[in-house]
Amino acid sequence: MVAAASGAVRRNVAACVAAAALFAGGCGGATPAADSAPAPAGTTPAVQTPTGGPSDSPSPSARSSGRSLAGAVVALDPGHNGGNGAHPEIINRQVDAGTLEKACDTTGAETNAGYAEAAFAFDVAKRLARRLRARGIRVVLTRKTNSGVGPCITRRAAIGNRANADAALSIHADGGPAGGRGFHVIEPASIPGYTAAIAPASHRLALRIRSAFRAGTGQPYATYIGSAGLDTRDDLGGLNLSTVPKIFVECGNIRNATDAARLSDPAFRERVAAALETGLVRFLRKHTE
Ligand SMILES: [Zn+2]
């Protein structure tokens, strides 16, 4: 994500691209990859299409442990992918994001030292998946490595939908203005024909995650976007196309020195995973009872 006008629902790709140019940002939706690195002939990988496997299922011991959340399903969507930047011909392809057409995926942001948002998001997702599975929760990931390309935002939403997830969480770090810091949660606007059915539950999920994230990580609410750690958007395909409760969490501003140092620290990423686990569990206990 990149910063735009504080609190504003962004409605056009051009504005986001312009902001991305200013902040070298990641933007969960609209930063096209540089088109200066064409793939060598014959090496273009297919857009990553993860499939379910044995690791997606709770272990027999977890399933039989009688914990109340066994059987719940969570879709985790680590933003971007490590190979996106090298394959603009794939990720810049325009897809139908519901309310608009936009790029299949984006490159994501990175720290000045070169720690990429895609790597951050994937590491947090792995840590969080481990924690949730230990509770008997079934976890579906939208990508299983950080070396592939994509998948497109359309497929990221479809994976959560197909799993009939009780909650879906897209994990990012923002590429905002260097002077701003903090985290924010993005919830879907209520759009008739798209998100109207999931908006109320997504809002409840957003509130649980916001509360647990602030308490568990000590991160302040974002100073440069949203309001009290919440933003509402209608231009993100990953939200527009979801049929299950879904939010994005922007864990910090990877372009800010203070946040970048935290996001680059494995111990902090474990705190992030623990906080997200707490928020998800609180939501699931209400949602599935
Ligand atoms: Zn992002």
C-alpha cells in the first residue's frame, strides 16, 4: 500500500500510481512492476497457483483435541511475491477487480536496506499459520513460497472463497511517506453486488484485529492514513471479490525508519503473528459459535 489523502477512499488507479511513484511504495493494489526487466525467453513462470495439500489440514491430534476452534478455516494472504518484480509481463496484466480493472499483482515496497514487503508478509504468514494450526484451525495460504510470481488478486480472493473461510486476512506492510508511521487495518466498503454481504462481518474482524494488533505489538495507529487505525476502501480486488469476511492489515510503514527497523526484526514479526492470532481467535469464537 502507499499513502494517499488521509482517510480518503481511493477510487482511481492513477492516483495510487502517482503516490507510488512518490513513495516507491507497494500498494496492495496499484503499483505496477517496473517494465524495464523483461523475462528471458523461455523462463517465464506461470502465475503461482497454490493447491491445497496435506499441510493445509489440521493434524489428527489437533482435530481430536476437542479445542473449540478445530474445524474453523482461515485464509492467509501474504501480499505480493518475491518474483513479482522480475515479471512485469505477468503481474501488470489487467484483471477485473470488481469495481475497476487493475494490475494482476504488484511488487510491494521495501526498506532502504532492501528488506522486501513480500518477504515480510510471507514470514509473518508462516509464523501465523503455525500458530493457528496448533489450535486445530485449518489454514489456507494464497502462496507457499516467496520466490514465485503472483497469484493475481483475483485468485487470492478466490482461494479464500473456495475454502469457505471463516476469516481471510491479507498481510502487508505499507509503502507510505517516510515521515509517517504506524499500522492500519483496511476493511471493504459495502458495495452492492460485491461486498455488501461481507462488510458487516469484515468490520467486526477489522475491530478485533486492530485491538489485538495495537495491544500485542505496541505499534501506534497510522499517523498518515485512515482514522484511528482503520481505513475503508472500494478499490482493492482482494476485498471486492471476497465472499468471506476479509480485511488487509498494513503492519507498519516500511518506508519509515522506526517501523522498518521493527518489521526487519524476526522477534517483532513473531509478536505480529501472535497479535494477529489473538485477533483472529477472538473473531472466530464469536463468528463460529
Ligand atoms: Zn502491499
